[in-house]
Amino acid sequence: MARRRMVYEGKAKILYEGPEPDTMVQYFKDDATAFNAEKKDVIEGKGALNNRLSEHFMSGLNTIGVPTHFIKRLNMREQLIRTCEMIPLEVVVRNVAAGTMSTRLGIEEGTPLPRPIIEFYLKDDALSDPIVSEEHIIAFSWASQQDVDDMIALALRVNDFMSGMMLGVGIRLVDFKIEIGRVFDGDFQRLIVADEISPDSCRLWDVETGEKLDKDVFRRDLGSLADAYTEVAKRLGILPKGGNGTGPKLVH
Ligand code: TMP
């Protein structure tokens, strides 16, 4: 079989040309990076866990009518996705102050916010993804006013869905990041959720204990990242609950 063509390699994923037009294969690596790749490691099993978790969130969103790029999972590390034209922004939704919002504005981590707050960051590694305003987005044509309105609406629907799903398994969705792409249907374009939704791109805190179950475990050296992601997957019923090692295991 001919070797498939790599389209793009990012810090945590690789995109390959897909088997049909307008599709790609998204491969989840075990690499973990933080602080614009200043901190790096390989976490065995992370790619397989994020593939499963992103499948779970994206297929749930598809089911309730929030469009995503996810088509189907192909194997332990790969999923088939719809090709889209990425908008060069990270859309962050925050329910509770944490991370850069806490440091930038001096709000103590864990302070509930009066309403979900949406922020946009420009995807540009050389600039370390700076925060930008709607004015910047429109003035520099990264997206139109209509796109901004649609991105906000999409992000809030994802927030409602994800917050509810997480609360159902005793986890608080503190904040998360999504990336959004355009697809064209004839003369019309619409926006869809793309990239991934996983504990790499969310903050997830246990409701009872406040324990962190997301990439902050790696960023802040709080313990085993694979254990934290496994806990999320078990609570969501993606992995068997028993922790005695006798059940099926994720393999590479
Ligand atoms: P922040 O507090 O570091 O700005 O992060 C806000 C949310 O966005 C948090 O859930 C982690 C996520 N995030 C990413 O997914 N990728 C990134 O590059 C950054 C900086 C944050």
C-alpha cells in the first residue's frame, strides 16, 4: 500500500490525507507540551485516551445538532474527520477563574464567574498565542463579524453540553478551548467545531475534592497525567470502572 500523505504535524496530533475527498485522518500522539512547548514529555497512552475522549464529546455534539468535524473513529489513535478551513483563533470559554485569567486579572483561581466568559487568542506560536479582541479579529480579517457571532453561539452551546455531561460524572468544567473551521456547502459556508476536545484543552476539577483531572497535572507537575485522563474516561463510561487491571486495557 502506498504511504499516505501527511498534511500537517502539530504538537499533539498529525493530519493525514483521508480516504475520500474532503476527509482527513487525525492521529493523536502521546506527546504532551505546555507553555508553547517549553515543557515537553511523552505520556504513554495519552493519544489513545484523547482519541476516545474527543470522539465521545464530538459525537455527542453531533447528536444534539452542534456540527463538528468528527465523522468516525478508525482505530485506537486515529479518527476520520471532515476537512475544513481553520479559523486561526483559539476560542476559550471560562466558567470559573483559573489559569491566565487569574494571573492576568488577579482573580483567585476557583472564583465562579457571573456568566460564561469567551476569549479569543490568535493562533501564532511565534507570538505565543496572544489574546485578541473582536475588533482585532474583524480589522485584520481573521474572521468576519458574522463568524464572530457564530463562534460565540457555537462556543456557548459546547459549554452547555460539556458542562452538563461533566457535572453528571462529578466534574466541574472550569474552562476549555475549541478551534473552529469553515465548511462550504455550495455558495453557503458554515462553521463547525474542529481540532479536538479533550482534557488537553479543558480544565476539569472534581466537584467534591477539587482534584485536577486535566493537563494542569502535567503543566504544574501534580502527578500522573495518564491516571487523571483515565479517571475522566472511566467516569464517562468510556473505560471500565474497575481499577484492578483485570479489564480490557487501552493498547497502542
Ligand atoms: P489559559 O488559562 O492557559 O489561558 O487556558 C484556558 C483554557 O484553554 C484551558 O482549558 C486550557 C486551554 N488551552 C489550550 O487548550 N491550549 C493552549 O495553548 C492554551 C494556552 C490553553
